[in-house]
Amino acid sequence: MSDDSARRASFTRRTLLTGAAAAGLAAATGLQPAHRIPMGSAATTLAPPPDFPADIPLSQQAFRNWSLEIVVEGVWTASARTPDDVVTLANWAHQHGYRLRARGKGHTWSPLVVPAGADTNRTVIVDTTSHLTAVSVRGGGPGSVTAQTGATLDTILARLEEAGLGLATTTAPGDLTIGGVLAIGGHGTGVPTATEQPPAGSGFGTLSSLVTSLTAVVWSAAEGRYVLKTFTRSDPDIRAFLVHLGRAFLTEVTMTAAANTRLRCQNWFDVNVGTVFGPPGTGGRTLGSYLDRTGRIEAIWFPFTDVPWLKVWSLAPGKPLLAKQIDAPYAYTFANRVTEEMSGLLGEIAAGGGDKTPAFTKLAMSIVGSGLIVTGTWDVWGWSKNSLLYVEPTTLRIVEAGWAVLTSRANVQRVVGDFYARYQSVLTAHQSRGSYPVNGPIELRITGTDPLDGPLLSPARARADHPEWDTVVWLDFATYPGTPGAGPFFHELEQWIWQTYTGSYASVRPEWSKGWAYTDSGPWTDPATMGGTVPAAFADWRTARDILNSYDPARVFSNTFLDTLLP
């Protein structure tokens, strides 16, 4: 097989989730283990962990992350049935020099569970999704939901809706565990308008800021062992656990939930990108104008196209005349499938045909436009989760880089306009050299900040020295795995991001689940960013690190990547 053919085959195996490719990656599409071989079977290829607790199921499994760029073909995986099982595992790991890594649905790019190429001989992954899934809801104004950390947002939001409750914002995918979402400061999009009075308990920052209590497995110096400990918001140490990056193991959380709302979502694909992302002072339908009007917007724009896909939500207690009522999430079925034509173009791009990129991105955007019309979903209405959740596991796997820019509400359009202008400039420069490093979309979301007494490591945490920075612009841009030239492109843009959003204008932090700290070799490879720029972006970085270390001094809940990031 030639080098080009091998690269194309590898690219296709890792990214194309339709037709025969989907059948070949059936396990990966559902984010399930590729295989499960019980300990004791003659088919296992790994040395059994010594003295492993006999009553906790253990099997050899493969671990794969969302983009299939981190693949471990064989690692021991335990199935914790109760929080006490996690305690037992932690004490066993401490005694035998092993490490434990919590596994949810695997919807992440960054190496917080297992780094690519890591030695996992003394690692046990703990599956939270099989048994640690209990959910209970308490009504009220506000109400609350208590969930074990393997429960998915799909389940939690459905249970809340049954009780007349919901979340003001949430992530676009629902097939995520609440433990995974909280670990990285997961978020949605939306801020209240100037005249809006949100229901009590609403939150417009990360989901971590909604947590009122949590239970974690921690080291007890008094007992000389790991134990379960419940933290409430009155305990200052909880702030390190609210976004912990995998340096802790939570078993249960309680979160505030507000009275549910009905939302209208209007989908626009008729506004020129130069207007939507234009500099301050641009007239017409800018992103900032939509933000002022409804407070809830997401923009998805594919390079080399003229218009973005704008998702504009607004509060609508009654059904608008022309809106389509939706009673379940994931209405945009066209956005979660890959056509044969898309698959073919991606294969050509992977084989060195970068000049096919404009054709691919224009096709992707045309599918959005026609899909909204064919499915009648350009204007939908229903309970909050039904329009907020729209990304399914069957969507094409992309590689995303992400940063959170803190700024004032008045400067949102400036942040967006500066970023778009620079992105276009860098893209044009690469194109002039025959390089097409990006073929995935820019995705922009807007949220509020997390409070100062909230999660210490949240990318959205407010800054005491800049109380006017009340808004977060989440800048994400994507390509497909294996695209030639992506590393240098992402590195150049990231350096510009760190250098631009500074001073009295804005500040920037990484979005933990996505790519950052780029060099030409890819993400998480720049030691200066990892060891200097990133920690300096968080006022209480050392405090968070020290708290997490004090509750896990043996670093049972860590890996080689976290040993570098949070030593």
C-alpha cells in the first residue's frame, strides 16, 4: 500500500461513520468498548492486576476517545457498581501502585483519561456508565437533581422535564455523563437579556456552577485510607472539585434546577458571514445584535462558504404560529449523518487532495440548508432540552480546538470580529501556499461567567479585578483527524489568541475538553503554554492544585499528562 493510500485508509477508519465505515466502527460510534474480555479468560493478553478485589467485575477492554486519536487497544477496566466499589478500588490501587481513571462516554479530545501512547500497564479504567447511573429529582422553585456521575445528561434532563424543571443552558450532546461534563466545565450557550427575569436557580455559566454538593473519593489521613466525603458549597475546598480535570473521582452530585422553560429556536442560513462576524459598528444582523435581542445564539460556519448556520433561541411560553412543535431532542437529523458524497470528498482530502476542501465545506453547508427545509426544522418550539440537545453520537468526528474569552457584554462583537478577521487572514495565507489545514467549522457560543466562589479551574470563572467582564465567548474551530497542515495552522491561531485577548479588553483560558497548547506537532505539546501561560490564566491555580493534591497525595487519580499539568 502506498503512503497516500495508507493515510487515506487510516483517515477513513477514524472519521467516516456511515455505511460500511459505520458498521466497521459500530463500537466506536456508540462510544462503547471495542471488546470486553473478562479477567481469567484465556483470551486476555494483559497480566492480571495482583490481588484485585474478587467481587468487582474486571475485563480487558479498548479505550477510544471521541475523535479516535487516542486508542488503547488493551487496558483493564473495572465496572464499579456502587460508590463503595470505587473506594475499594482506590485503596487497592494505592496499596499496589496502580492508578484509576474514571470513564464516562469518552466525548473528549484532550488526554484527561488516558494520553495517547501512554503506558497503561498499571492503570485501571473505572466504567461509571454501567451502574453509577441513579437519578432523583426534588421539585420546588428552585428544585434540584441528585445524580450519580455515570448518569447521562439525556437521562437527567428527561427526569427534570417530568418534574417541570430544566436547565437554562446545556451542552449540545446529551450522551455525556454528568461526571465528565463537570470535570471539564462543560457549558451550553445563552445569557439573559437585559429585560429578562430568569426563574430562580437558573445558571448561565458552566454546569459546574450549579452544583450545591458533591461526594468524592478522597484520602483520609486520620484513617489512613480512601473514603467517601461529601462537600457542600459552604466548604471552600469544594471549589477545586467542581472542575477537577480528572484529578479526582466524584461519585454523586446535586445540582440546582430551575422551572422549565419553552424555547423557540429559529435557524438562519441567509446572512453573510462578513456581517454576522463583522467588526463593531457593522450594521445589520450581527452576532451581537442577536445576543442583545434574545441572549441565546450559536454560530456554526464552515470555511470557504458565505453564510453561517445561526441557531437563535428565545423564550416563548406559547407556541409561535409558524413554529414546529418538537417533543423530543435531536431534531436536526441531517446534521448527524454522513453522506456518501461527503465520505468520498474526505477520502480525497486525506489522500492529499486538499484543494477539495472548499467543495467539501460548501457541501456540508448546503446539507444544513436543505436539511432544515426538508425536515421543517428551521423554526422549532418546545421544552428547553428538545432544542438545546442536537448532537448525536453518529455525527462525523472532528478535532476541535477551543478557548474561552472573558470580556464585557459590550465587547462581544469585537472579540468575534477580531477572531474572524485573523482566522480568514491565516487561512488565506495557507491557501496561497497550497495548504488546506481546516475543513471543519468554527463554532461560537456565548455564556455568562461562573461566580468567584465557584469552580477554581473553570474557564468561565469571573475575575475579581475585572468585574465588568461578565460574558464568555467560546471560540472553537475544527478540522478532521489527519488533515495535513492542521498543527501549524492551529498553533499560529492559538498564539494570536493568547496575545490578542489581553489587558483591559479581555482574557483567555483553554477549553479543557478540546485542543490547546499547540505546536506544529499538535495539541498539548507546547511546554511554555502548558507550564506557564495556562496556569497564569487562573488566579487560584496553585490553590486548586494544592487542594486536589491534599485529597489524593498518592496521585491515584492522575496520569502522566496531569502529572505535568497539575504537578
